Amino acid sequence: MEPLTTLNTVSEWPLQDRLELVFRLWDQIVEEGWRPQPDEEVKAELRRRIDAYQADPSRALTWEQVESHIRRLR
């Protein structure tokens, strides 16, 4: 089956089923050895965040704080 035909068929599936397909495909691709490399923009942002953390670690949030914030937004 051609990718576009498959995509058109899958687009009719319920959202949860489409997400399951995406997650399984991603896992399969990674298991086959694909390792995406961040581009320069992403590397620069990561460096900026590390520098900000090192300059003032007290501003960092714990995972629990992040999760709590996300749950409040729902």
C-alpha cells in the first residue's frame, strides 16, 4: 500500500488508534537504530537553559511542580 493511501485510510480511525500507530511506528524506527540529531537552534536553546540553571538553580522546577501545573491547566 502506498503511504498516501495508508494515510488517507488511517485518518478515518479514532484519534486514540492513530496515536497508538504513531507511537508504535516511532518506537520501531528508534529500535532500528535511527537517532535524530538536534539542529543548531535546539542545541543553542539547550545551552541557554543549562546556563540559566547553573546561574540560579533555585529557579528550576521539580517534575512534580511541572506535572501539577499541567494538571491545573486542564
